[in-house]
Amino acid sequence: MARFSKLEVLHMVSKQSMMPLFYHPDLSLGQEVIKACYEGGARLLEFTNRGDFAHETFAGLSKFCAKELPEMILGVGSINDAGTASLYIQLGANFIVSASLREDIAKICNRRKVPYMPGCGSLTEVGQAEELGCDIVKLFPGSVYGPGFIKAITGPQPWTHIMPTGGVAPTEENLSAWFDAGAICVGMGSKLISKQIIQDRDFDSLRSKTTEALQIIQKVRN
């Protein structure tokens, strides 16, 4: 069951404006990753549902956050159906993210008052997502659409909140482009939590990169 209300989650998405995301099957390594991001200033993180028994790893991470990192809002991405969304919500997911728009997931999340952020690639899909109660939509893959897509939509629809994922890097040039276009938040995976960091277990570096990225975002948003 989610530890944070829907309003608390949406507020943090807007405030932090960066959603680190990662997957790894090893629970102890995942705990170190989340801890490093937390110590770097992040209070929002997406665990991606990509491997066998991923829900078991997530359950361990959810318990770890509740006990050791009480302010961390942990959610799950790469969800493709309502059944999987229900499973993760039962394990403590505070938000659900999917690569595409799924009405069945939206209904489950609305019933449990859990934010749902679906991937959308057209104005029609964005409109459908908003009709289904989605306050924030994910633009994926962001590298294909680019900041211009967000600017074109948020101009006539300033109420629309878009979070690009894919093609986002922790540099001032890249982040400025996204936030100047009107992004409310950015999802950041391997550009932040790189394979090299995971391989070397270089959590000090991850902590520093997280802090730096958040500082850049605060600067460009101001």
C-alpha cells in the first residue's frame, strides 16, 4: 500500500523535477543505488519492472525505504497491464509509469488514488490520458520527439504536464532545452545511473551526480 498520498507524490514530481530510474535484480545493490540517490538529494525514484521476479526485488526495496529512507517516494515503471499495477501497488508502489497509455491501468490507479504516468506520443493520446485522470504524462522516447514536441503542446495547453524520458542527460545544455520547452519533470536512467557506476559500485559518484543534476535543474528552472 502506498505510503504517500497522490497529492504528495505529484507535488514532489513538480518540486524535484527529476525522476531517477533503474533496474537491477540484486536487492542489496538496489538498496545502495537508492541510498546514494537519497543522500544526493533525491526524494523520488522509479524502479523499472524489467526482469523475472522483479516484484520480489521491489518488495525488498519498498520495505528498505520505509525503514531507512522515510522520505523516499518509490514507484515502478515498465508496467503493461492492470494486474501487474495492482501487484506493485500492494507491494507499496507510490506511483505507476508505463511506456504506453493503458486505460485498464488508469482505472486501477484511480481506484487506489495512486498517480499514473502513461507514455504518450501524440496530442490525441495526451488528451485521452488526461480524460482518464492522468495529471502527468510521460513522453517516451524523448530522444525521438525532442523538446519541440513539449513546447508545441504546452503552448496551447498550458495545463498539460509532460515528463520526457529517454534522451535526457544531466548537463545544463540538455536540461535547459527540456525545461525551457515546458517539461514539468525529466526521467533519467543510464545517463545518471550508468552501467559503469553499477559495475564499479561507485555509489559516491552516483551521489555526487545526483546532487549536481538537481542543482542544474534548480538553476535552469529559476
